[in-house]
Amino acid sequence: MRARWLISCGMSLVLLLSGCAASSQPRITPKKTQEIAAANRQSDTNAAAKAQDASAQKATGTQLQATNDHLTSPTMAAAAVKQVLKAPVGQLFQPVPAINSDARGHHYYQVDAFQRKANGQRGHLLKTYFVYPNGTITTKQAD
């Protein structure tokens, strides 16, 4: 009788301890699931917007805006580039003497920036700027 009682107590203790040791499954409430999904969607949207901004930057180059928003000559375009770049001492700006049209039909002036040599003469070409009559200056021509 005593052996039977010890065995049943032992079995009860084993069952009790095994129940305590069982791991419970984590639960996520529907509200928390929706919050996580919304955060993931927002993260995806932000990543897509950053990629689109980087793509636009690559396609259009550096965007600058001149103070003068009514440029009517190549000389004024060169002065606008010089003004926006804060008159760099080591560069000479030379406008192309004709007005051009981009792929969208917008008119622009082309201004080339050259390195200034020690004797004041122009050196090699540094960068080309495309200046639109509204004062927008870009380093890449619109496709």
C-alpha cells in the first residue's frame, strides 16, 4: 500500500512538474499584428521614396536656383551660374552663344565652367551647366 502511494505521488509530481516546464506559445493580438503590418508598409514606402529620390537625383544632376528668375541672354545665364556658385576664384564661366531646346521643348542656355590657369587663361572643362530662363540651373540636360 505504501509503495502504491509513493508511486502515485511520484507520478503526480512528475506530471505536475512536466506541466510547469512546458513552454507556452507566444501570442500576438490582432491589434499588434495590424501595428506591425502598418510599420512594415511605412518602412517599405520610405525605402521606395528614397530609391526614387536617388534615381531622380541621378537623372537630373545637381539642381540649383538663381536669384534672377528671368534670364534672357547667355551672358545673364553665365552670371547666374557664377552667382549661385558664389564666384569661385579658380573657375571661368563661358556661355555658349545660342539658346537650345531640351527633349521636352524647354529653352536653356549652356554655360561651361573651365579651370582658371595661373596666367588667367582658361584650362580644361570642369562642368557644364544648363540654365533655364526661369533661373533653374542643372548639371544634366533633361532627357
